[in-house]
Amino acid sequence: MIAERWINWIVLLGFVVLPLWALFADEPFTITLATRAVILALAAVGLNIALGIGGLVSLGHAVFFGLGGYAMGILAHHAQTYAPLELGPLVIEGTKSMPIIWVTALVTSALAALVIGLLSLRTTGVYFIMITLAFGQMFFFFSISWSAYGGEDGLSIYVRNDFPGLNTLQPIQFFGLCLAVLCLALGIHSRLRTSPFGLALNAARQAPERVETVGLNPMRLKLLAFVISGALTGLSGALFADLNRFVSPTMFSWQLSGELIVLIIIGGVGRLMGPVIGAALFVALEHLLGGLTEFWLVWLGVILLLIVLFARGGIIGILTGKAGPNV
Amino acid sequence: MSEPVLATRNLKKAFGALQATDDVSIDLRAGEIHAIIGPNGAGKSTLIAQICGGYRPDAGTVHLAGVDVTSLSTAERAQRGLGRTFQISALAMEDTVLENALLGAVGHARKPWRLWGAVERDRSLRDRAMEALARVGIADLADQITANLSHGQRRQLEVAVALTLAPKAFIMDEPMAGLGAEGSKVMTTFLDGLRSEAPILLVEHDMDAVFALADRISVLVYGRVIATGSVEEIRNSREVREAYLGEEA
Ligand SMILES: Nc1ncnc2c1ncn2[C@@H]1O[C@H](COP(=O)(O)OP(=O)(O)OP(=O)(O)O)[C@@H](O)[C@H]1O
Ligand SMILES: [Mg+2]
């Protein structure tokens, strides 16, 4: 059995070596695929904080992914049309600056997570899943009817946004930027997990009544986890939109929320690199099988089924021989 | 006698037609162990849940250190000094023994909003947790996964977590269950010394332990307190023997 720490480093190394190879072999599409995997991994790393540590099965994380996407789409749209966004007396200039877009995505999705969390954390189990799903659908249908930003057709952004000091039009540079953000998010997860907050959150998942009897409020712990989680997934949405130079209501779809959960389960729930491994496998299968058959998702389903039935702890669980981070 | 540390007045709780506690008024005074005994289903755990905030009583009040806490949440009552152990262990089973004790230390220090810095490297939290484990005799199990502990060891861990809170009053629901004869003796000696730190409301089926420890005993039958008194008084009460002790003989 392999120690989890080694697996983590090997996976990260893979994410450095493969795109560099692609760069020298002149395979830009591979770099784009790797970027896609990194961004999906970031979305799932965000969800993993709520799901893996806090036990919150959110089927509405596409809300944050979509909000991040539209934060990018709307700001860049106003910049490329040279028409500021007018909200009554408030006039907001569009921007092509990634840092400003990222902050907007983080703040918007954190606020949305706060409101959604406050309303849905009163419930648990299947009711929590249903309420978060309902919020997702609300945003989905709203975005479809929002004709100012393309409605069902979505919004195209002609040129990728800027990051100071980088040429983001070069796939490898944009990839590196996304990888750096992912590493930052992984750092946040790992720090959080071992902090007093992480300890309490992790206990709130397993034994909420115990957490209460030591004088802590499990709901507030889960709410903060949900907000941090939503913010990170929101940031990934902004990057995803920038990768495709396109946003559309599908970013809000419940299928996306479901896929994020599936990625985490395949990689390993609550494990630091679980979402990263899951996302890499997802994108690889999508690319390799997607060309052969339209039904490649069936094969993903089979893998998911096998893992749920026979390998608690996902791929990391199989490799380490440990079903959970501790056991 | 000064004001009791913990006092319930006329607590009532019904589950449908079943009156689980009926007009229960008991006091817990500084320095004492007050045992609650009664047959299975008498309402002992329900009483504890009302004291600690798990169930809202249908009627009656709970006072802690003179303050009415009846409308407070479980967490707020814990912050004000209730240290509880559960009859059915409520522990983070996937976590280590030390992590469970650390949770108590984090609660006591009110540090749950620290998002940075490893909890195990926080000296003061770690010392408090390890000290509590050492006091109940399971310091050597600190790195074990809680799910791998025996029933008795989980009981000890429950008590250790309560210790990390340095509460004003301990509320213990069957801390001896599953400990075995030897473990029971050790725990009895431990609780005997603990009462000088904070009084203990002790629900327990192990009569040897109860008679050895209790300053006062209340007998609960069908949700009602049928007698409160010293060990001698309870042992010699005909009513109690008929209603409860008689069953065991
Ligand atoms: N949540 C509940 N809903 C319905 N009935 C309940 C509930 N909790 C307890 N009861 C019932 O209330 C009565 C008192 O239960 P309680 O657990 O307080 O007894 P106890 O004295 O602690 O018993 P034991 O010695 O077995 O622990 C029992 O008849 C039990 O079945
Ligand atoms: Mg009971």
C-alpha cells in the first residue's frame, strides 16, 4: 500500500509533467484538456470542504460554478461592448482583469452560499440534497430567461481575460495560472482540515450532538464550511468560463452538481487529492471514450458503481488501503 | 445549604400518551454526587436530555448556578457549565481518541473559528486534552481510532471529554456500563474524587457503585420521583423496595 502523501505528490507532479511534455511535443489540445481537469478539480476541491469534511451533500454547487462563470461573462461582456453595467444610479465598468473578476466571483458565490446555507442547513439528509437542488434549478431557469446576457444561448467572450505579468492567450501560461490557484485551494483544504475549525467540523459530521455538548454550534460550523466551499467553486467557475471564453446556463445545471459529487466519490471523499484524481479521470475518460461512443458517461457510471460497491474511499482508498483519511 | 448548582422544577415531558418525566424536581448541590436510579424506561435519560437541552420540556424549569437556562440551546448550556456524558456513546468514531478530547478542549477554549494552525500543535489545547485522557486512564490510547475502542473505553473517553470542559456540574448517564468489575471499581474511585471539583448527577444501574458513591439518591419510576434521600434511607424505604429494588431481588 502506498502512503497518501506520496500519491498526492505524484498526482501533482503528473499535472506539471504532462502539460510540459505537451508543450514540447506541440500538442496544445492536451494542455487545454489538462486545464479543464485542473479547473474541474478546483470546483470539486471546493465542494469537498462541504461534502468531505462537513458531510454536506450539496446537489446545488453548480449555483456557485455558474455565478463565477457569469461574474466573468458579465464583466467581460461590458468591457468588450464598452457599455458600462447600469444598476439604477450605480454604474459599473466592465473589466478584462482576472483578479477583479476573481474577487467578484468569490464574493458573489460566498454571499449566495451564505443565503442558501442559512435556508438549507436547517434540514439534513435527503431534504438538504433536495433544497440545494432546488436552488440550483432556480438559478438555472433564471439564467435561461435572462436575455440581457444571452439567455439560453449564453454569452461569448472574444478574448481571454488578462492577468498581470502573464500572456493568458498562451495555453501553457493560462494552465500554470489555473494550477497555481488549484494548489492554493489544496493548501486551504489541508490547513483547514487540521485546524480547530476543521476538527470541529469533522466532528459535526460524525456526531453533531457531541459538538453541541462541548458548547459549539454544529450548524454555524457547517455554514462557514458551506460559504468557503461555495466561494472556491465560484472561483473555478470564473476560470472555466475563461477557458472556454463562453458562459451559458449549463454551468448552473444539476448535472454539473452531480458530476462534481461523482468526481469526489471516485477520487475519495474527504481526501485532499480525491477531487483532483477524480477530475483527471473524468476528463481523460471524456476525451478517450467520448470520441468512440456518445455513451461514455455510462462507463463513468460503471466505474462509480464499482467504487461505491467495492472500494469505500475511492481510488485513494484502493491505493492506500484506507477507507477514510484516518481509518 | 447554599443555592444548588443545578435545579429542576416540575419538569414534564410526554411522548404521545407516554409521560416520560412527570413533575421532576431535583437539586444538585456543590460537592455532592446525586444518583438517579430507576428501572429501564423510567425516564432517566429523558430527564438528562431536558437538563442538557436535547429535549424542550413540556413544562417546568432548569436552573444552572441560579440562572434559568430552560430556553437555552444545548451548546449555550454547555458553555455555562454543563458537562455531559451519553448513555449511548456520541463520539467522532472515525477520529482518534486524542481528537475527540481535543474537540472538548476547542469547545472549552471557544476556538472553533480558528481556520489556520494545526490543532494538535496548539500546546494549551493538547495539554488539556492529554491531561483529561490521563485522568481517566486512557492516555496510552490517544492515537487509536475511536471506533476500535471497547465499550468500556468509550465510556472513559466520554468522561474525559466532559473533563476537558471543566464544567460546573457533571451529568453522567451510565458511565459504568460495559466497564466490567475491575473498570467499574477504578471509575468509582475516580468519580469519588471528582465530586470536589464539580458535583455529579449520576444515572447508574450498577448499584454497588451507586451505594458506594451517592450522597443522595432519587428514585425515578414511571417518570416520577418516588423518593429522595441518603443511601440508608433509600435502602430502607419500603416503597422503593417494592417499586424498584424489589424487582432486582
Ligand atoms: N424520542 C422518544 N420518542 C418516544 N418515546 C421515547 C423517546 N425517548 C424515550 N422514549 C420513551 O420514554 C420512556 C423513558 O425513556 P428513557 O430513555 O428516558 O428511560 P431510561 O430511564 O433512561 O431507561 P434506561 O435505563 O433503559 O436507559 C421509555 O418508555 C422510552 O421508550
Ligand atoms: Mg437511559
